[in-house]
Amino acid sequence: MRLLQWASLGLVTLAAADSNLTHESRNILPSVFKPPQHFRNVNLVRNINLDKSYAKETINVVIENIDKEPQSHYYLPFEPGTIGRIGAVEVKDKKNPERGGFVAEVTELDPYSPTEFYKITFPTPLKPQEQLTLSINYYSLSILNPLPAQIEQTDKQYVLYSFSVYAPSAYVTQKQKTKLKLPTTDVPDAVVLPKSLNAEGKEDPQKSGTTYTYGPYGEREAGATQEASVRYEFTKPLVHGKLLERDVEVSHWGGNVAVEERHWFTNRGATLKNHFSRVAWQASSYYNPPTSALKEFRYPLVVGSADAYFIDDIGNVSTSHFRSSKREATLELKPRYPIFGGWNYSFKVGWNGDLQSFVRRITGSSDGYVLKVPFFEGPKQAEGVEYERLVTRIILPEGAKNVRFETAVPIVSNSTGLHRTFMDTVGRTTLTLTAVNVVDELRDRDLVVIYDYPSAARFRKPLTIFAGVLAIFAVSWVVGNLDVSIGKKQKTA
Ligand SMILES: *[C@@H]1O[C@H](CO)[C@@H](O)[C@H](O)[C@H]1NC(C)=O
Ligand SMILES: *[C@@H]1O[C@H](CO)[C@@H](O)[C@H](O)[C@H]1NC(C)=O
Ligand SMILES: *[C@@H]1O[C@H](CO)[C@@H](O)[C@H](O)[C@H]1NC(C)=O
Ligand SMILES: *[C@@H]1O[C@H](CO)[C@@H](O)[C@H](O)[C@H]1NC(C)=O
């Protein structure tokens, strides 16, 4: 299975929360659950990157097993209501990032319990008194809120980010700090905490350019929180995808891989105080100033993509450009009007690719094939794009079977079924994968699908078409032999 290496197997196993709170992939814990106090956080540094319209958090923590037995489950708590907005939780051994096997999965208490947890399982148990440095990464979606919530069309936009300066922890933390990386130095408000909280009695936060550091703080108990917030300029759209549906249709017969993506976007930015003025918009567009409106999408595609199309829900756009060369393929989409805060925009795009670029026959196997495609594509925006829910369907030819897959995108569910279209006899084998709370930073991660496509099935399509042609021929032959000619009759009359 050398081909499986395509799937970046070095990556840790993943899991994620479903924003919709279905219980599909969750472990339910008893409501009185409190994580056993097997660990102590010796030193913790939390980095929150706010360059994009979502927050990217990295917690680097030295943990120590303070129990008498080896332990392999570490819990990460989230406040009520936040876990449904957390995505792509990935854990690594900071000192040995190549070491895989860390599993992060959501565990849920009963609905009335205030705290929810991610359970992190180590590849091997940590012995008593031993230390391990975990690097925990995740994204928080819908986390920035425009303040003021309403602005003029040409105003700057400011957003509020609220957080706790103590990292979420189910254990005692001996030492910690939280570093915020802001996209700007225009920061009208940043909560200043009393020096008495700071372990070094320093001004809190410490500012250095666009970095704000809260802490260091001394020993804090499990679950300790200290609220803070920053408000800073972010005159960019807050691009939020409510749903992305992606279909990848593989045709061995046509030598083609057809992709279609359907998007439902909303701009979470500040809403307009007054009506949209196209005149003011046109006048300012000459200078191309920063704006909280979403005015274009750049959609890089796999090199070699062809026949791109674009349809928005109004049925058209003012402009879309598709450029394809040997080095790049890009689709540029400009909605007919700028999408301001609170407005929605949905559209679909599609394109074709060569089968050979995505599908290979497995060496030494007569029926085995492997498909490698991006799990999702979607636009690539400077301000970032977040997706609440992403459903990818791989539509394989009729008769394909024994479907297996591998992906580095955290998924919450998978299923295989049949999808029937025109001229199909049994229906096409379809793999459906669902992910929640993903961001555009994951857009280059691959999905590898392995399947068998027996030769009998491979010839079913041509045979079906041949049978269809025969039937048409037979019908036209019969019809051609009927004497339906009125003219002839008239002649003989
Ligand atoms: C949650 O997901 C289920 C199945 O995936 C769907 O039937 C239901 O409508 C969803 N609910 C919401 C509130 O989105
Ligand atoms: C799209 O817009 C162009 C120019 O505005 C127009 O010529 C064309 O007919 C429109 N197409 C559809 C499908 O509405
Ligand atoms: C955007 O879509 C949401 C639901 O998806 C809806 O509640 C809201 O009213 C829509 N906004 C506009 C301006 O149409
Ligand atoms: C696919 O779903 C099944 C249950 O429906 C689950 O047991 C299995 O682990 C899932 N596979 C992956 C790779 O997530």
C-alpha cells in the first residue's frame, strides 16, 4: 500500500465537534464527570493568532504525570456553548512532531452540565513523574464580533475578541501566559489587568508591535478563568460558510473528473447603518480602500483544470474570469454587488480535470484504483474563510466497490451509498464525508480513496450505451418500415 503514503500519514488522528450537536461521534460521560487529576501543567504558553477572521490557537504545554500509574488520557475543557465552534483539534508531541498517534475526540456530558471536553489519547501511556510537551492546535469560528455592530459603508470596521487569559485546563497550571497576535496596531481597547495577578508584578498586558502578552501567571487551579477582551481594526469581511457541498464525480469511461462546489456564504461583518450607495461605492472603488464588504473571491484550482463554470443564485454575475496555464488555474469571481455585513451570497462553481491526473491503477492489481483529490477547495481569501459544515461526495463509477479512504481533514461522519443518474443501471458508488468547523487553511489537505473497479463493471457502461443505441436503431427501423407517408398515399390516390 505504498500509495497510501500520499495521504500524509505522518499526521495525527483527528476528530471534531459537530456544531449541530448531533451525537454521532461523541462519547457521553456521566454528568458528574470531573477529569481524574492525573496531570499537572508545569508550564503553558498559549498563542492566539487573530490575523484572519477566525482565531487559530496553539497551546504548548509541558505536562507531568502526577499519578502512581502510567496515564494516557488528557482532557481539554471548553466553556459551555464554545465547543460547537471549535474545529480541527490536532495534537502533537512538541519535541517530536513526527511522532503520530495522538487522538483528540469530543466527549460530552449531559446537556445540563456546564463544561464539555476534548479527550486526548496518547500513542503510549506517560509514566509516573514523566513529562511530555503537547502542542495542541485548534480553530475557533464565529469568534470575532463587530463593535460597533453597524457602520457606514466607507467606515473602518472594529471587532471584539473576548477570551480568558488563563488557558482552558482541567488540571492545576503552575505557570502560563497567553500571547495574542493582532493584525494591526489600531487597538482602541485592550483590557488591562491588575498587576497583582501577574506573577512578575508587571504591567498586564505587555505590548510589542502587534503582539499583546498576558501573564506570566503563577499557579492557578483547574478551570480557572479571567476574562479579558481586545477590540481592534479589521476592515475586512468576516467570511462565514454555512455550508459547502462538494461533488467529485469520477468517470473512467469519459477519462474525466468533474468537480462541483456549492457555497452558502454570509458576511458576519458589521451591518450597514444606511442603504447601500452604489455611487459612493463606485467613487471609492477607484482608490480600492479596505472594506468590510466581500467584493471578490479568488479560487485557485488544481493546475490543468478546464471548462470552469460559475452560477450564483441570481443566475449570473457581473464578472468571472478563469485563467488556466501550465503553472496555474484560477477562477476570479466578482459578485454583482458587494456583500456587506449580514448579507448572504450563495453560488456554485464547477470544473473538469483529467482522470490521469487524479486516478492511478494500483500497481500489481487488475481492479484496484486510487483517487487523490483535495478534500475541498473553495476560495482563498486574504482575510480567511471558515466553514461550519462541509459535505464532500465522491461519486465513483457504477460497480466500484470495496471503497476505503484516508484524509488529514478531521471528519465527523462517513458513509457509502448509491447515486443514480441518467443511463445508470445499478447506480454509482458514492462516498459521503462530513466535516464541521474547518477553515481555508486546511484546503490543501488531500483525500485519498481506494476502490476496486472490476472489468465486468468497467464494460457495463459501454454495453448499456450499446444496448441503448441498438434499441434506438430497432425503433427507427420499425418506424421507418411503417407506411406513414401521407404524400405517397396522395400520389397513389
Ligand atoms: C443536524 O444534522 C441532522 C443530520 O445531519 C439534520 O437532519 C438536522 O436538520 C441538523 N439540524 C440543524 C439544526 O442543523
Ligand atoms: C449575464 O449577464 C450578462 C451581462 O450582464 C448578460 O449578457 C447575460 O445574458 C446574463 N446571463 C444570464 C444567464 O442571465
Ligand atoms: C441570510 O441567511 C440566513 C439563514 O441562512 C437568514 O436567516 C438571513 O435572513 C439571511 N439574510 C439576508 C439578508 O437575506
Ligand atoms: C466511518 O464510519 C464508521 C461508522 O459509521 C466508523 O466506525 C469509522 O471509524 C469511520 N471511518 C473513519 C475513517 O472515520
